[in-house]
Amino acid sequence: MTTIANPADTLLFETSVEGRRCLRLPELDVPKVDLKQALKGAKLRAKPANLPEVGELDLVRHFKNLAQKNFSVDRNFYPLGSCTMKYNPKINVTLLCSPGFTRAHPHLPEADLQGHIELMYNLEGYLREVSGFPAVTLQPAAGAQGEMTGLMVIKAYFEEKGEGKTRTEIVIPDSAHGTNPATAALAGFKTVTLKGKPDGSVDLELLKTLVGPQTAGMMITNPSTLGLLEPNMVEIAKILHAHGAQLYMDGANMNAIQGIVRPADYGVDVMHFNLHKTYSVPHGAGGPGAGPIGVASHLEPFLPVPRPVKNEDGTFSLDSKRSKSIGKVRSFFGNYGALVMAYIYMSQLGREGVRRAAENAVLGANYLRVKLRNEFKVFTDRVCAHEVVFTDAIQAKNDIHALDVAKRLIDYNIHPMTIYFPQANVTNGEGAMMVEPTETESKQTLDFFVDVMKKIAQETKENPQLLKEAPHNMPVVRLDEVRASTQPQLYCPMCMA
Amino acid sequence: MPFIQNTEAERREMLSAIGVKSLEDLFVDVPANLRINMADTSKFKLPAGQGELEVTRHIEGLLAKTKNTGDYAFFRGGGIYNHFVSTVVDHIALFDSSFITAYTPYQPECSQGTLTFMFEFQSSICALTGLEVANASMYDGASALAEAMMMGKHVAEDKWRKEDRNTFVLAGAHNPDYEQVVRTYADVAGIKVVNVAAGADGRVDMEALKKALTRKVFAVAIQSPNYLGVIEDLDAINAARKESESLFVHCTSEPLSLALLQTPAEAGADIAVGEGQPLGNHQFLGGPAFGYFAARKEHLRKMPGRIVSETVDKNGKRAFALALATREQHIRREKATSNICTNQSLCALRALIHLAAWGKNGFVELAEHTVAKTQYAMKKLAAIEGVKLVYADSPVFNEFVIQAAPGLEKKLLKKKIVGGLALDKYGKGRRGQYLVAITEVTTKAQIDAYADALAEALKGKPAAVA
């Protein structure tokens, strides 16, 4: 019997047929040219790039087939911890598609950009109010670039004080996001790892032994990556400031504290926002996001340029004349389209809505913590913030691990939680399962998740094989991910033909 | 409350299940004196929330205070280009929420849609650049160039352990935004950046470049077509760097040029980076779009960013998965090749759809039209008294520099024309010079109107010197 290739599993390059077309150009309205002559002998490529040739229907159908192979917030509960997969309002995308945005060229005359600069100016204002910082820049393209910008600003600050050569260390808790140490290294700092207390909070006595004149700052995530609010933020800031060092707050988990407390009031000097987490910019299968930073007043002169400013006559301008600025971290104005969506979202939430978002995010996580704590070990069973970290300690007795639980969730049409983060050195070797429901999920959905998780706990004991072989209804199952790295095949061979 | 579905009754039920009395009790770890008091409206002064109707009106009000490329005959590029974007792109990338509301494909079984398009995207970047490995996207062209520098430094540290290679050469006319971003990254990484200026023909001064390429240099980057629109002689640059063995980074902000021009691989480049906006991404004041990043296979393990590989599942079926995560920050932490996490996947998806929608022959035709229109515009503008082509003898693709007179913008704007970008801020001696950009969107009628308006604006002005 011959096997029939499933069109849904075929790559665009494989369906390509010479001569097939989707888009057509208008007839050329200027004289044709001889390429060699027109390009004055510049070397041409040997042959055209072998891009796929498809018709519009097959092109659309290809991506619709791929769409069906994806879980997404609009179709699935997506409690991927640390990523804040909240609902993305449709109005964001619809308004963003206005020609006023899609055809806004950065080199239009400034007079034509007034509404855009005003929007950026207003959004900076919103973020200043939420964070308590006197100054914000919208330029960083993502959280990690926000971190980078924050550390560059800190570095520039110390260089101006003549301490650039001596302030070489950044203290980072062992539970931090991987981007924190990676950023510190990229920014030329030595990282000093701070081991957390068993409950995930900062060990103040230990911190005191690590901070000194060599310390440029500390990067702290609050709430922590264990989903817990750090109770001693004020003391931590005091310890750093006593040595002249700066406190950087990773605002990835701002969803839990917006409208509750302003990070600047803790004594934080710099923090970044993740607009794709807290302010509903769609995650886009990995990006784009945006990572603005807020800073205390002594750091403002070092922020990237240009900065949107409001003039006395009510007009807006972009100010690039700032002599102490670190320069630019991204071309033009950052991920402006993402900023627009965050602005629309924040305008809808308003003062009350921002606070309610945090309250309900925290309410949902605690509800799951309490509802599931008999079946799954809660890493630190006290009031949590917007996410709760379970471990697989109970299931491990049946040789079922976080990975198996995650894969079994797929069978119930739920996107798995984040697994194995925080890393094993933080969770005493137990496999972490970090669940973040977000405020936009209803109680029914949370109850459904609770029922599913309880069922999985039961299956662990009664039929562990069911978990080991999960998922059961997906196009592919349990991939050879080692092979992906040891024998990488990174392109479709036809593309190089 | 907007987007929160639970009712007050449900909230009470949940609080009672948790065993606390009020929502306030969930924030015991926040010191009472720091908690925002909602009754005190002098603090935390966000405006009240608005419904969909009000917000739509507000945004429309802001947009009424703007104009866009559609309102003009528009002749500016300089890194972002006014291309046509097919409706198919928006329908798949924005209106089908299966991609836009998903995240990084950590769980491959329920993310094959994303992983497959990333693999196809990588394949199309390989097709364009001729290089064997491409990642799944960077933030933009500028930060991709900065990351290429960082990667070059990492390669150098391995390759020339005993040599002190700490210099990055920016050869020729680079986009000033790219240069600024590169310098910002270099400053904190302790890398020395050296510029080698363009010569009288708009191409990098080869004699100066040869002198600059010492054994201190770990990599040299060239933008082609460069910021002045001129296509560089890549073979000459490749030959010049051979002696110092520096790595060769190719960069462009108009990847449509790769449809026709010698590929980075053919030119001998180790790394190719550039701006992805011209490939199916809207202008959005310059972002979000994406940066593409490709390299020779030997550099794979030093590459930044996510990479997808074909593999098989446990039944032997073809499948796609994230590969080589041990380079990345969530595994390697301070030893990672880059700190990038969130990238620009959706913009990369747009590029893939755009490239497939034009297809092999359509993409070439698109580039050919661009060349023809650019040639027409050059002839038309150069024929005006008082206008000269600054690099008349050098090859260009979609942009070129004219010498006219300073301060012509307002006169052109009155005729609904946004003329070329004034270059006086770009360097000394560029007063009265403009960088003119052409795309498939530009019509003959617009070019003619630009030429007429320019001729009129120049009447009575002193003749151009170039």
C-alpha cells in the first residue's frame, strides 16, 4: 500500500511549483532597464533565492493548517508561569491596523508625528504612575533589552562618579530569570550569585556579606520567580544604598503588584516592564514585546535618546540633545506598535482596572495553590503572588515527573505550565511546575484546571504509563530533542537548491 | 472590570476557599505604609478606564494629529521602507490568533505550528543569504549588528586565545542608528569600535580599510547597499580582511537587494544580519519588525537567539523542536551567547508569508521594478538644473544621494511630497544633500511630480556643487 503524504504536514518549500504565483506587480510604468548596466557591474547573485512558489489558497491553507497545530490563549488555558499569558483584547490589533500606524514612517516630518509622540508621552506617564519612577524610556525592544539598558544606565552613572572601574559586580539571586545573569555578563559585569532562603526570600545577612564598594548593584525579581512577594524589599534597598550600590528590579512579575505598591517606593533605582506580560501586548509566538525601563531621578540623564517631550505650546517633540545619555539601544523609537497596544490596554483598564488586575491575578494563583496542595507539593505553602510553584515530589515516587504532568495536560487541551524553572538547584532537585493563571481566566476555567490536575494526580498512581506516553492526540509526540541539537537540520534542503 | 470575568460572588467564594477574608490579605508581604491607598487620588494618578468606544475615539483623535506615507508622494527610507504589504500577511499573522496569542514553543507537541514556521523562516533566510544557519529572529537590524559584534568577539576569544583581538571595524557608511546601537553595546562590553569612512565614490575607502584591518580586529562589518545607497565591492573587502583573518559581517537594511545582488555567502561573509521590516512588516515608526541573523555553519554554537531544528518524534515522524538551547540564557545564564529571550517571531512569520507570497520569481521581479524605478528617478532628478547625483558613477539599488540646496522640505510638503531625507546631520559637507528612496509603491507620476516640485523650489537658488 502506498502512503499518501498529508498536505497538512508538508512544508511550503515542498509544495512549491515553478511558475506559480500569489502576488502580482502592476505593469512597470517606467522604462525597463538592463540590470548589469543599471547596477554598473555590481556583482549579481549566481541564481535566484529558491523561495517557495505557491498560490494564495495553498499559502493560506498552509498557515491555517499550522495554526491548528498550535495552542494559543484564544483557544486554550495557557498557565505558562512567568509569561503572564493573559487575554489579548481584539481592539489592540484592530486599531493597530489603522494606516495611521501601519504607514507611520519614522522619517516623516516631526509635525506629522504629533499624535504618535503624544501617545508615547502619555504611555510614559502611565508607566511613571504605576512604578513611581520620575522617568521612563520606552525604547528597549524586550525585557532582556530593558535589563541591558538598565545596567548600562547604572554603569554610566558610576562612570560619571569616577567609580566605573571599581564597581564591577552585580549580585543576582539564584532563583533569577536566566536573562539577569546573561545581561550582567553582556554588560561587562561579574555576577555574584546570592543563594535564596528555603522559602525563596532574600537572606539579608548573606546579602550583607556580598555587598561592598565593588558592588554596582543587585538585580532582584519581585515577586520572585518562586511566585512570592519579597517581604524585605526596603531593607534590601537600604543594604545596597549603604554601599552606594543600585537596586535593579526585574519587573517581569509586575502583574502581581501594579496598583498595589510602586517599586520606586521600595527604594528601587531601576526596573523594566514587560509590556507583553503585564500590559497585554500579544506574545506573538515568541515576540515582539517591549521592555521599557523606569529610573530614579539620579539616573534620568543617562536614559537612551530620543525622548518624547511636551513643549510649552502644547506640541510634542523628540529630544536627542542629552549629553549624558548612553545613546541608543534600538533603532528609531523601539517597538512602537507594541507600545500602542499597551497604551490602548492601559487606557481601558484605568486606575481601578490596573489594581483589579493585580488583585485577581493573585486571587487566582492562591485559589489554585489551596485547591491543589493535597495532590501536588507546593514549594512554599504560604500566600503567593500571581503564580504558584508546585513540584513533582509526590509524583516522583511513581516515577512521574514534571515533564509527564505537562505532557498529560496537553491531552486535556491545556497548555502546560512552565516546568523545571526555577531550576533544580533552587527547588532541592524537585521538578518545578510554575502555574500562572492570570486575572483574565474565569473561576470555571480554574475549576476545570483543578479537576484535570487532580485526575492527573490520580492517574499517576493508577496508570502512570498514560502519563509517560502523553500526549495522545497531537500530530507529534515526545520529540527527539537531543537529536535536534546533536544532529541539527536547520533548513529545508530545497531552500539552498 | 475590563477583561476580568469573575463576579463579586465568585471572588468571595475563592477568598473563602483560600481561607482569607479580603483581597488585602493576599498582600501581607507588602509593608502597609507602602501600599497604594486607592482613596488617595493624589497618588497613582492614572485616568479612569475607558470602554472600547471611548478608546477608539481617543486613538482616532491622536491619529488625526498625524500624517502617514499614504498622504504623500513619499521618498524617504534610511532603514525603514515604504513597501506594499499583502492583506494575506495581516490575515494570518494578526487576525488568526493561533500565532499571535501563543508564546515561545517550549512544548513542541502543542507548538508545531510555530516551530514549523520558524523552520521555514530560517530556510528562507538561508535562501536569501546563502548561509547555512539562521536564527528565528532578533529585535531589529541595529541590534542584530550589535549581536554580530558580540558573537564575533566570542568567536575571537576561542579562535585567537593568545591574541588581544578587541576591535570591531565599521567599514563605510553605516546607518547612524545602527552605529549608535553598536557603540552602546560596545561601550559596556569594552570593545573598541573603529569607523572607516566612505571615500569620494560613496564606497568604503579601501586604502584606509586595509590600514585599519590589523590583527587587533576580530571582525569587520559592511553595510551594502550602504547608508548612502551605494552597493559596496564585497570581493575587495573580503580580500582585504584575509590578511588579518578578521571575521566578515554583511549587513543590509533593505534585504530586497538580496534578490539580485551577490549573496553574503558568495561574498565570503561569516555572518549576515539586517533589518527585516522591508519583508512584509508594517512601518510602525520603525518597529516592531525584526532583525535577521545568519552565519556559516562553523559558527553555529556561538549564535545568539532561538534556533529550530528538524528532528523526529518517538514514532519516527518528522517534527520540529528548539535546538541548541545550551547557548541560551535560560540554560547557560551568565555564560550564554546572548541575553535575548523574547524575540520578534510574529514579524518573522510575516516575512515568511511575504516571501512565499511573492515567491522565487516574484521576489526577483519586485527587485527589478525597484531598480528600474530608481534609475528613472535618478535620471529625472539629475536632469534638474541645480541637482546633481553625488555618487553618479557608483552602483545603487533603491536609494541614492542628490546634491541640491538646503531647506527645500517645506516647499515640497506644500505639494504633498516628502522629498529625500536631509543628510546634513549625517556628516560634514552634506548640506543640501538628500537621500532619496524608491520602492515598488513609488509611481512614475510621483517621481515626475517630485522632479517638477524640486525644479520649482530650486529656481533662483545657486547651482549645486558636487
